[in-house]
Amino acid sequence: MKRFRFLSVLLMVFSAISFVACDTEPVDPVLTENIGENQPGDAVFKVNFSDETHTAIQATAKFEEGMLSIAGVMGTNAEFVSITLDDYAVKTYNEAFIGYYPGSSTAGGYLNINPETGQNNGQVVITEVDTVNNTISGTFSFTGYYVDVEMNLPSIAFTNGVFENIPITGLPQNPGTNPVNQKLFKAKVNGTAKTFGTIMPISSAGTLSLTGTNVASQESISISVPESITAGTYDLEDFTDYYAAYLGGDSSFSSESGTLTITSNTGGWIKGTFEFSGHDFDDNPMTITEGEFSVQY
């Protein structure tokens, strides 16, 4: 099995914090700053790997359309861990999707799916959901496998993962509304129209990363731009300040060429259109056309 399939998590590789709006909009997502320095009762997101404890500087969680997504940003290089579950109840989950993305200078990341068997591993335990203060807590662990198996990189063990008092939005009793804006992320992949209904915005060190995932087909598109970007048209190229990537099963690639048009970036909403092309790991040409997004961050 040359590639294994992706479901959410990690910038360009993993995703899943907010969702395309239907009849209602979720409340604004919350980012918790400097959570590693907080006192007991404040937010914490950390995990051990590579002989170190890695503590997030930002964390967020969201539940909507039957899915819970939790993400912790580990540093200023867009490094983060993401967890996706099919519920938010207090219990043990043995079929979670968990991933780690090392940062914006790296083409791939690690996912808790064994490329030999196609099975996910690890465990997530939700220990508390505080519906008064809207926070969620729990533990997690997993073994991460690099998404490009041809690079033959060793797997990484992630242990003693903890998330405590992470602000959560979208709980059923607090859905929120927004009559003005509507979330959207869609595009054509090699001519086939796709809606990427799970949308994850991450802001870190002046960079804004927008990732949309189609959960049913397990495909993701990510766009990375400066957070201060203004209306205009920009070139999308591989690993510059403006780039994009597509991830989906056996066909994953980053933007070798393309354009991004920002129509507006104001009031916490960014909107625009995009198209880009490149080659997957097997050197097959890939195109993304008629892309459009409207994302709250």
C-alpha cells in the first residue's frame, strides 16, 4: 500500500476544526494564547515525543455535524497536533484520527494510520466536558507514520498526551448564529466538483492557514498566506509565503503554480477564489480549479 488515506488533521496534511454552514453558523472559534504558562484550571495541551514534552501555545476545539476536532499549535512554524472524533461524550475512543504536522517548512506529516494495514491506532479518552464553561479535557496517545512511505522515515511514538480545559464551540446547547456571513470551501479536483465541509483556520506567527476537508472522500485542500493579506491576486507556488496543497488518498501534491484572489479580509472573515496545479508523488499531473472559500478565523 503506497499511500494511506487521510481524514482531517494537520495543516496541509490534517484538518478539521470548523464546518461549512448550513442553516446555522457556529459561534466564533476560540484560541487560547500561551497555554503552556497558565495556572491550574487554565487550558493545557501537551504530548511527549522525540524525548521531549511538547506544549502547545494555542489550542481550540469544536463540535459540529457529529464530529469533534481538537487542535494544539506547538510553535511559531505552524507545527501542530490534531484529534478528530465522532462524538464529544465522556468515554474512551479507539478509532480516533490523530495527526502531527512538523511545520510549514516540511512537506508532510504523521498520521495514526499504519500504511501496511490501513488501520488507525492509538487512544483518546474524553474525561470531562464542561457545558457551563464550554471546555473539554482528556488524554491521548498514538503512533504516527509519515504520510510519504517511500521516504522510509521511522514512526514516532506520541505518549502522555493531555488536553485540559480547552475552549470548545459548537456544543448542541450553544450553536450560535451569524446572519451575515456563510462558511464555504469548495473546488474542482481534476474536473470533479468537491465541497470541503470541514474547515480549519489556524493563525500562527503572522501566517494564516486555511484547510478544508471532505470527510466522505477523505480529501483536503490547504492554503497558506500572510495573516495581513489584503484584497488582490497572488501567485501560489511551492513553500513560499503563498502556497497551497491537496491531500487525498493516493494523490497528494503542493502548488507548483497557481493563483489566489482575495476578495476581502476583514472582521475576522477571509474570502476568495483559487486555482493551482502540480504533480503527485507518482509524478501524475493534478489540477485544482474553480476554488472558492469564505472562512471565519
